[in-house]
Amino acid sequence: MLHPKAKGAAVQNDPDTTLVTATGPIANVTHGGRAKCLQRLVRLDLPVPRTVALSFDAVHKIAKGEMPDVASVVAAMPDGALMCVRPSSQDPDWGGPGAVLNIGINDTRFEELCDSIGEEAAARLYTRFVQGYSINVARLDPDMFDDVSGQGRAALTQSLRAYEIETEEQFPQDPEVQLTGVLRSMARAWNGTSARLLRQAKGAPADAGLGLVVQEMAFGVGNGQCGSGVLQLVDSDTGLRQITGRYLSQSQGRDALASGAGSLYLTRDARGPSLEELAPEAFKELTEHAALMRRKLRAEMQVEFVIEDGKLHILDGVVVARSSRASVKIAVALADEGIIPREEALMRVEPRTLTELLHRQIDPRFTRDVIGRGIAASPGAATGRIVFSATEAQALAARGEACILIRRETSPEDIRGMHAAAGVLTERGGVTSHAAVIGRGLGLPCVVGVSDIKFNLSKKQMTTKDGRVFGEGDEITVDGSSGTILAGSAQMIEAALDENFTRLMGWAEDVADIGVRANADTPADAQTARNFNAHGIGLCRTEHMFFEQGRLTVMREMIFAETGEDRRAVLERLLPMQRDDFKELFRIMQGQSVCIRLFDPPLHEFLPMHKAGQRELADALNLPLSDVTRRIEAMSEYNPMLGLRGVRLGVTVPEIYEMQARAIFEATVEVSRDGDPVVPEIMIPLVSARREVELVKTAIDAVAAAVRTEQDSSFEYRLGIMVETPRAALMAGEIAPHCAFLSFGTNDLTQMTYGLSRDDAGRFMSDYVQQGVFAEDPFHMLDTQGVGELLKLGAERGRAAQPGITISLCGEHGGNPESIAFCRDAGFDYVSCSPFRVPVARLAAAQLAI
Ligand code: PEP
Ligand code: MG
């Protein structure tokens, strides 16, 4: 027998088939993650069986039919060793063909094994290999083994016979032939269409390579204590330190995890026997190795091991699978112990997964009874009884019962119902529809555009695709994270805003170099924004303040006023309410910037759509019903989103903006008296022409001057515009000199750039995405090519005309890591997003700066 070192000499110097030693040239990008990891384990002097790594190049050639020197690979193994082959892709998430065990077994080795490990065990190994080889390598029909009966030698003989009948050849006895076949089939499997599509869906590039590792088998079967298992030092759900895993005597591969029956716990456990009791020394050694791997590989690892006659072998290590909560806990713990720097801890957490920590989620282990799907509009999950109106939602909430509000789409009239509901479901709408925006603001689980359920709102019923009917009072669950609707209740995991989360966010704050503000309309939103340490409010949609109880009627009275004078009189009554709103926002934000957007929507959005509401309004205003319906009809527009709204209202009905400006300034004076001076930001929506800004600015300056005189105060304020029409972006050079800031409203800007209704696009968006017309829903993922071009151009022209002007983005895209990267590259000062997306945005911003 050759000395093992000498035996490996042939492969040692070949970069395509490299014996894994402490020093060989092995990297993720040439041999894959598994080979790299095994090399690290060898460097740590862990008991790793002899391993040869085949490079991406070698495997690529194998797929084309050019075999490497297989004889030298076999020769590198100890004499007579059986082998296994496992995939080694660059990123373990990209998968790969399943491992093949016990290569090299043949009639002679079988007889030898009968002596060493017993006939029963030896026959089991050989039969498993014959059947696996026949199906995966020789590509024979799996049915051919259906008639194999019995166990042990009988089953083996039948399997070998079946192979011979089918191929008219003897089962290959030469280990080199067997290994060649296995390598070829694994290399080809990687190039199969479904494997390719699967890994590309996980982010793998089209030309992703596969490496393979050939490893000497450590038997988990035989005499003495033999078995295999996996161990990790943390709990995958919580990230808490706890030895977990399974061990199965007389087993190989991942049998211990698969079988359940007969497998043991690792540590001494009240639930049953454990490896710690069965093989205390191997267990001790194993936990020491695992701790060393954690420290040196700088990650929580799942260790795959085999015990062979009491002797421990470490076969492999992979980074542990973990929940979002666990990934935060693990990253923080590794940084705290000095194993990784804080920057790396920040990079280890996927920003989007933080949403799972911020909201209740359905337990992933729970079996879902899905009855419908729509657009995941606001994350989190909630169970409740079905209600079909805001009034019913409030009634149920008053009784302390959770409810799910179902509407065709929501309107301002539903806001109170949304506050009362645990979750919302709408038949229509997309990611920027009313229900979606309000839902995200409130942190309320919401699914919109549910087109596969039939809703009969007058009958208060909904019918699912499979014909099940649900009515008022029936219990359902809304999962706004996945966009699914479930029958009945579901097992939940609570939000986990623990100390680890807070600390990670603190570290993000230290490195991020683009600001993150929150879109906050109410004191509750502002408080959430403050709790998440947002850098101020980037968008306060003031119209949302008028939907509150008591105000809607006054608002409607204002809309119905015949003359400017009458309107001013009603606005006088709204003034103190608005002033109180702003005072509260300024106080909560404690000196941080608060950007208040003046009134934006078309006025008729505030009017009741249905007869009952119109009757109530006629009653409240003491008008004949016919007057009310006539006025509502007269105000309706063919295309309200492009009609009398935003600054167009400010120009034509100036009293509203004047009242709002006064409320802002009076609140500024009052709050500045008891603390730091407040410098409010006032934002004009839907601008498309310079003159609009000039007119509104003159009016607001006049209100500011009046309040300064009346209050004997000298406050400052900043005026800016929302860039949400393509023309505003194009004219930014002309408009910017009148502004302190430009904030891109990418919801409307996307709508207007595409000529695509943000409220109706949900109906056909999935078809468009499926057919590849759009890569993604542009209301969800910023269209960096088209809309992005307008952003860059607007920012450049604005800056050229007014150096130092503040540039930001406040559309729903503000919380997307990809949009934040775009804004940062374009030199924006900040992004603003829903309060519950602030942590995601802050982590994404930090990662961009690292
Ligand atoms: C926008 O249009 O991007 C925006 C932030 O305003 P809203 O969603 O209120 O129209
Ligand atoms: Mg807008």
C-alpha cells in the first residue's frame, strides 16, 4: 500500500482534481463552497475523510464527455475505500444533484464487508448503490425494482439480476467505471433545464459552475458504535445557544434527519436516549470541533458527522438554516464575541427579512389551507371574522373581537374600519392602492387584488375557486407577507423587536450615509417612526387627517360651501384640529424634520359614494338629498387622478392651503416656545409648472408673514415640491430656484410615466410580469431605466439651478433596498418610506455604505 501522501500525488498537482489538503489552491469560485469549507476543516486538523475536489472546469468538461483522470482520483483514496460524491456549488443555496454514497462497492468488497460489518448491513449498502446507480447513472426505469422483495442478500441478488436483464451486462465491478458514471450523471444533472431554472430563481448566474467532491466513505454501519448525524450549536428558530441535531445508529448520509424513528437526541434529554449518553467521548469531541468550526469559520455551522466503531469523522459543515429572528441574534452574538466585525454582522442579515421580525407571522411549520391569493400589500398576518363594511368592523372591535375587513377597494370612508380591523382584504388594487398605503402605514396586514375569489358584497359572501363559500362572521386569516388568504385561524409567531434587533439597528446607524425618513400621517405613525429612529418625517399626507371621526363631516361641509367666504368659515373650524395634529407631530419628532404635504386628493374622494351615506350627509348639512347627489355628480371627474387635485386645488381653491399653512405655522410657534425651534417643511403636490409654485409660495409667504406679526415670532420654514409628474422632473431647472427641496413621488411619477393607473394595474400586472413585458411590477420595484431616468435628470437639473437643494424620494419605493441603492448612487439626501419599513431601509442603507 502506498503512503497516503504519495497516493495523492497524481491529483495533488492537478488544479482540476485537487486532493484537499491544508494548502491546495481551492476557492469558492473555482471549486465551490463545499470544497472550500472542507479545506478549512482540514486546516483545522479535524478528522475529515480523504477528499478530492473537482473544479468547475473539470465538471464542465465531464458534462461534455471529457473525463478527468478518474484512476488517479481512485488511487488517491486509501486502498479499497468506498467513496461518496457530493455537489459543491459556489453558493450552497443554488443546490446541486443529490449525493451518491458507497461508490466502489462490488462483489468482492461486499464479501469483505460481510465479514467486517455483517451480511445484513453490507447487503443493504450494496443494494442501495445498485438501485441508485441503475436509476441515476444507467437511467433505467425505477419500476424495475418494484418486484424486489425481502431483505439482505436476497434483495441484493434480485437487484443485480434486474440490472443484468435490463442492460444485458453485468453490474459494473470496477470502482473507476462506477465513479466515472456517477461523475458524468451529476455533471449532466446540473445542466438540466429544471435545475438551471431553479438555481437562477435563487439568483445564480446563467453560467454558474458546479464543483464535485469525492470523499472516502466513513461508514456509519458496522461493529461497535456506528452511526451518522448532524449537530449545530444554536436553535434555528430563535438563534439561542442550544445544541440541536439528531443521531441514528447504523445509518449513513442524512438518514438521521429523514427517518425520525429510532434517531437520538444529542444532549442528555428527558424525551429519550441521547448520543451524549451513548458515546460520551465522541460527543465531547464533536461539540469541541463544532465550537472550533464556529470560531474559525466565523459562522454557526451545521456539522455532518459519522461515528465508526466509536471513532468520530467530520464529513461536512454548512451554515445553519435559520429564521430571520435567529439570523439577527446569531450575527449580533458573533460580533459581540469579536468573531466577526460589526460591519460583517450587518451584511449577514438580509434587510427584507427584518419585516418578518416587525410583524406577527404565520408559523412556517403550520399547514396552510389556502383559499385565495392576491398581492402582498402590507406584511404580517392576522386572523379574524369576516366583515364587509367599516361600520361592522367597528362594531366587532367594540366587542373586542378581531375582524378582517373585506372591500371591493377601500376609500377614505373605510379608514375608521381599517383602524378597527385586524387585517384587510380587497378584491381590487395594487401595491400603491389606498388599502395598501394605509395598511402599510398602520402596520395592518393587507392583501389586495384578490382575483381568484368571487366576492358578492351585497350577499355578504365570498366564493373560493374550489367552490367553498364564506360569509360574514366566518373566520379567515390574511397573510399580507405572502399575499395569501387562509381558511380559519393559523398558528402565529409574534413580532420580535428584541435587544438584538435594536443593537443591529444602532450599528446600521453608525455606517449608513443616506438618510431614512418615514411617511407618517398620524401621531401613531410618527411614534412608530420615532421608535425606529427614522431621521424625521419625509411625507405627511395631510388629507389622511381629515378622515377621522368628527372631521369628515366638517370636511364635507367645506366641500359643499358655495362661496370662498363660506368655505373659509368652515375651514376656521378645521384649523384648530390641524394645528393640534401638527403640534403633536412636531412634539413626537422632537426637533427632527417634518415634511408636511399640502392637501392632495380630488375633493370628491371625501364624499359618500353610496345612497345611505349621501342621505346621512343631506341630514347633517340640512340639504335635500337631491342637492347632495347633484353636487356629487357635478364634482365627479372622468379621470380624477389627472383632474382637480394637488396643487391645482391649491391654485383654484386657495383657502385650503392657506388654512393648512396657518395651522403649520401656529403649531410651529407654539412648539418652538417649549423646546428647540421647529423648522417645518411644506411640500406642494403634483406640480407641473413653475407658475404653480410661484402662486402657492406667494400665498404661503403671506400667511407666514401674518402669523409672524400676530404671534410676534420669527420662525423659518422650508418650501419644496413633490416631483411626481414627468413635466416637473423635466422642468426641475426652472422650478428649483423657488424651492428648498425636491421630493420625488414615485407612485404618481410611475403612474404618469407609464400612463398606468396605480389603482387598476393590479388586474393585469401578473400577466404582464409573467409574459416578460415588465420584469417586475413598477409600482413595487422602481423602474430604474424609465422612471429612474426622470429621477436622475430632475435631480441633476434641480441641483444645477439650485446647488445644495435637498433631494429625496418619498414614494412607496423608498423602502426597497434596490431603490435605495439607486437613490444613493444618484446622490439623494434621503429616502422616505412607511414607518414599518424604516428598519429594512436603514439596514439596506448601511449595507450600501459598507
Ligand atoms: C407619490 O405619488 O409617490 C406619493 C408619495 O404620493 P401619494 O402616494 O400620496 O400620491
Ligand atoms: Mg402622489
